[in-house]
Amino acid sequence: MSQLPPRLLPSAAHRRPVLLIVGCGDVGLRVVRLLAGRWRVLALSSSPERWPLLRASGIVPLAGNLDQPETLGRLAGLAEAVLHLAPPPGKGAADARTAALVRALARSGRVQRVVYGSTTGVYGDAGGARFDETRAVNPATDRGRRRVDAEARLRWAGRALGWTVSVLRIPGIYAADREGGHPRDRVQRGTPVLRAEDDVYTNHIHADDLARACVAALLRGAPQRVYHVTDDSETRMGEHFDTVADRYGLPRPPRLSRAEAAAQLSPMQMSFLGESRRLDNGRMKKELRLQLLYPDVIAGLAADTSRP
């Protein structure tokens, strides 16, 4: 308990600080396991069928839907800290879900800290450049623009309401026990990648390290601060999936020119092949004091394959 910042130390009335998780999926459940016994955790959920799983994980489910702001009234005053991992809506350039959440939380002065899980897609294509969090955002898709909108709303609320808001910009998440989140699945489907001369740099983070980064930000994140939550890898996408294929004894994915890929892949898949960047994670290591368990994908895959 001594690790908690002074503002999050439990009062006599609340022996443990209270965390509200909005969007408690795989990463949220990993966070809860890390906080077991130290925090009381609530989770907003619009799916009653999911509540037994939340309760079994030691979480108190709260009925509510970010797409129905009238259901969020009870959120005010419940928690000192909020972990916002819910995705934006599927269309438009603004994130009405985050807007509704901010309005609900602003009705009470109890909230002190908000950690938001954003995406590195806010940068758009950087032409393979390596950069830190001072780079200006330049999203190329509405998906990225919605994330920029959410970040701006939360950082504005932080300044206006005195919240400490930490924005985690997250690349591709993987783990063997993460549904649909293991790079082996893509290789098994035979999804092609770009030929070497057209290939893009890609960034990754193991789900366990991401959960640890969320906890570190809850404890040590600086006010209105952005953090790259990524491992140390600097590989191109084709190299990444070749490594995965070799690790599991699978055929390497076929290589295509950019023109050939555009004819075979969906616009969504092509959007990921159109952005190349290398992220500096020094701020995460220095300010959040996070030591990666899996500094690269090879380490993460080795750990995953060694588990029963």
C-alpha cells in the first residue's frame, strides 16, 4: 500500500482505493489480477452475460452503456481512479463514448486519476521514422481521428477538473492466451505481407506488459502526459511474421507488392500496411519505471510457448 501516491491512499472510510474500469476485456482482467487485494475494482458493462466472469475475477459489475449516456449517472463519485479501455464508436471522426464518460465522471469531485488506452494510429504514416511522444499527431483514418478526439477530451478534462490524465499510445497487442491476439493466427490464415522493398515498420506489446503499464500509469503517470507503451523491437512487418512462422514451424506468409496487396486485401488491412513508424519507449521506462518482461516478440513468443 505504501506504493500508492498520497492522493490515492485509502481513507478511513475506504480501506482500499477504488478503480473503475471502462472496457474490461482481456487487458482489463490482467490489470485486475495485478491489483488483487490492493484495490477495489468496479467495471462498467452493458453485457449481463459477462457479469458472472467479472464477479469471479473479483470485480463489481456496473450496468451501463457508453452509447446510452442516460445509463451512466451512477458512475459519478464511485472511484478515485478510472482505467478507460473502451474503443470509440465504429464511425465518425469524434468519440461520443468518451465524451459521455467525461460528462458522467465530471459530476463528482472524487475522480483523481484517469488512464486512457489509445493507439499509435494517431500518428498516421511516419515513413519509418523513429520518434518519441513529442511528435504531432497526424491520423490518416477516421479510426485514428476518433482516438485523437478522445485524447483531447480527456486531457482537457484533466486540466479543467484537476484530474491526472495519462494517455497510453498502444501498438499491436499479442499473447498466446489472448483471443484473436496471437500473431500465429494470422500466419496460419496465410495472410500475405508486403515484399521487402514495400514493407513497413511495425510495433508490438505483450498483453502482460501492457497490463503492467496500465498499473504503472495508475500509480506514477504524470498529469496530462502521453506514453508510448511498446516493446524494444524495431522490425518490419514481414520480418515479424517470418519470425512467428519460424517459431511455430509454419510456412512463411506470401510476399506481395503494394499494388498486389491492394487488390487482395481489405481497406482495413491495407490501412495497417500504409503506416510505418518506430516508437521510442524511453519515457515509459523512465517515468513509469516499467521494466519490460518481454522486450521483443521473440521473448514474448518464447514465454508463451513455454506455458502449459
